[in-house]
Amino acid sequence: MSKTEAVSSSWLRRSELVVALGSVCTAILLINYYIKIPGITQLASYLEEWVIVVMDFGLILGFASIAQRNARNMTKRRGEWWLDSVALLVATVTILSNLIGGRNHPIFTFINVNLRGVGTPTMLSMHGFFCISAALRAFKFKSLQITVALGAMMLIMLYNVPLGEVIWPGIAPVAEWLIDYGFSPGSRALLMTTSVGAIFLGFRVLTGMEREAYGIRREKR
Amino acid sequence: MSNKLIVLAEQTPTHELLFGGLFLIAFLALSLYIADQAKKGKVPYIRRLPAFDGIELTIDRCAELGKPVYYDISGLPRGDIGPMVVAALSILSYVARRCFKSKCRLIVAYQSPETSVMAREVLNSAIQEEGDPNSFQDRDLRFTDTNTFLHAAKGMEMVETEDCRGNIAMGQVFLNVLPLSEANKANGCVAIQGSAYMTQIHALGLATDYNFIGEELYAAAAMISRDADTLATLRSQDFAKLFIVALIPCMAIALALGVSL
């Protein structure tokens, strides 16, 4: 038996186990939503606490993945390796300072306020320019549908600024009508169909039909 | 998250819970019936979504040009967003298989660390199925940032520096639609995006070449396998929507007649 076969035959790697785990967890949470059975409620509560633990492990894995990639780039001097080294250094210092002194550690606070706190709004404002440029290109009179969308958008935009009322005092009722009878039904219809889609996706997970997302191959294709 | 779900169930009136439960059971039973019929040969016809043609065209174009395809899994797999990330992973399996078959390089970026393991499994499966072991490099599976704007910035950077010609973004694509479309324009990328998240969905419709909007994202995830039982759930889903559509005028009439609901 080759090494690959040995790994794939391990019961921990069996696709049935992954599907069964997903199905059982979904079934417990679903039953608990509709019927209150003390044992099931307790189990559902445990399961939901485990979600947080699993997510935390996911964070560790995420850091390990990025550290591995950055370290490889640094050792091979590949791409912008010096930026990768700065990212890795900052991440390590942030984690260590938080582990040692908690959220009030001066180094952690410094990084949070002076690096992350400044960097995030900077990126946000940069994106503003990209968004304007992209929106200008997207909202062109290319077809009838886009023209209608553009007209509605202009009306709502003018309604939300004081200038709109100055240009045309009748803008408020028109814009409110559009919001109440155009936007609301449309978005509710979309929301309802999306919810039905999500329910049936849950059903496919529950019954083990949704295998592609777990990376489980089907025998027949 | 746990308490939110429990509180929601406790706050919902019993008759609403009962209606929800019956709705669920009825349509799940219908799914099983249609799946059974499909196994007997009556496979339901499901219309092919145009975005699938877009994905195939994009991958073929990238393979011809020798340029990579960028695949973006947006969103954190928690709460309401979870199903979108699951659908994005399903679509990734389709995109990865097509890419490896066409010998096209694929770069996958994900927003949440939890997605890492699942994405890796999906890619490993696709490699085993279609490609050779060297068709995907570990460095092409990249974590970006949980912050959507930073995730978008990293996506823009990757499209630019790796000279991608196809940009496929699935999941909770909302604030990154327009920044990514800017990168697509600058680089000549074909943009295919899919999201069931309501915010910015209009921008997604306007700024992309092909898209999966709303429920189409979940339907696309189911259509990938082309299995009779999975297609049966899609047909059942259509019946559920028809039922809701029929229910709306009935409820309106009932309300107009003064029936308390």
C-alpha cells in the first residue's frame, strides 16, 4: 500500500465522516430551533460554543499560513520580501505583546492606534477614489435598464442632500415613492428568494449532498 | 452567535415557528420525492446560468494568454454569511478543475482564516481529479485580511502584480465590488462576481461582466455537481418560491377582508 493510499484509508480522512459531522451538527441545531428537548438544547449550546473554539483555531491556522508564506518569500528574496518581513514582524510583536500584557499593553496599544488605527482609514479613503472612478464607468447610459437605474440613483442621491430640495421642491415625494414602492419590494423579493436558497443549501449540507465545498470527490462524474 | 439563535427562536411566536417548520418539512419531503423520481430517470431540466459560460470563457482566455485567474472568496464563514462562503467554495471546485484541466494558473485569496483549510481541501481534490501535482503552488493560496477594504486592496494588488486576466469573486462581495472593478479595468480582466448580500448588489450587477445575484449563487453551487439529487433540490426550491409568490396575494386579500394573521 502506498503512502497516499494509507492516508486516504485513514478513518479520519474518510469523506463520510466529514459529511456525517456536518449533517449531525446541522440536524441538532435545526431541531433545537423548533423543539426544546433538554438534552438536545444542551448539546446545541455546546456545539455553538465549539464553533468559537474552532474559529480560534482557524485564526491560528491563518497566521501559520501567512507566516509560512512570508518566511518563504524572505528566505528566497522573492517579490517584495522586505514588506513581508515587516508584516511578519508586526504580527509577531502584536501577538506577543497581547499575550504578555493583554489589551492594555503599551506596545499592543501603540500598534493598534498608530498602525492599524491610521492604516485602515487611509485605505478606506483611497478606496473612495477608486469607487468614484469605477462608478463613473459603470453608470453610463449603455442600455435602457442602466438608464433607469441611473435616473433612480440620481433622484435618491439628490433627495439625500439639501441641494436636491433647492433644485426641485417636489423631489421628496418622488424619491420616497421610489424607496417605498420600488426599492423595498425589490429588495424584499430578492431577500426572500435568497433565504429560500440558503435554506436549501442547508438542506443539501444536512443530507450530505453538498460535497464540493468540503473538497470531497464524487465517484461518478 | 449561539445566544442570538436561541433568543430568535424564543422571540418567534409559536404559530410562526410551526408554519416555518411545516414549510421546511413539506419542501424537504418534496425534494426527496423529486430526487427519487430523478433517480428513476425523470431528471429535472435546470436552465444553465450565463455566468458559467463566462467562467469557462475567462479560464480559456487566461489559458491562451498564459495569464493567471484570480479567485476571491469574500466573507467570513459565520452567521448569515456562512452559506455564501460555502457556495463560493463549491464554485471554487468547479473553477479549479477547469483551470487545472486547461493548465491555467489559479490564484486563490480568502478573507477569513477559517476558510483556509476548506479551500485547501477543495484545491487538493481538484488537483487529484484534473491536474498534475505541480498545477497548484502553495504560495497561490493567500490569506488577505478580515477587513473588507484591506481585502479588496490586497485583491487589487494581486490582480495588478500577478497580471491576472480573469477575476472571479464569490461570497459576501459588497464593498470590494467597485475597487476590484477598477483593478479589472486597469488590467483588462474579465470580471465575474457573485453575492447574495443585499448591500451593493446593484453595483455588482452594473460593474461586472457576468454575475450570480442573490439566490443564483446558491443555485450555481448546486448546479456544479450536475447530480440528479442536487438538481432535484433546485426544482424543489423553485416550487418553494412559487408557493411564496402565491402566498403574497392570498395574504393581501385576507388582510383586506379583515382576517387577523
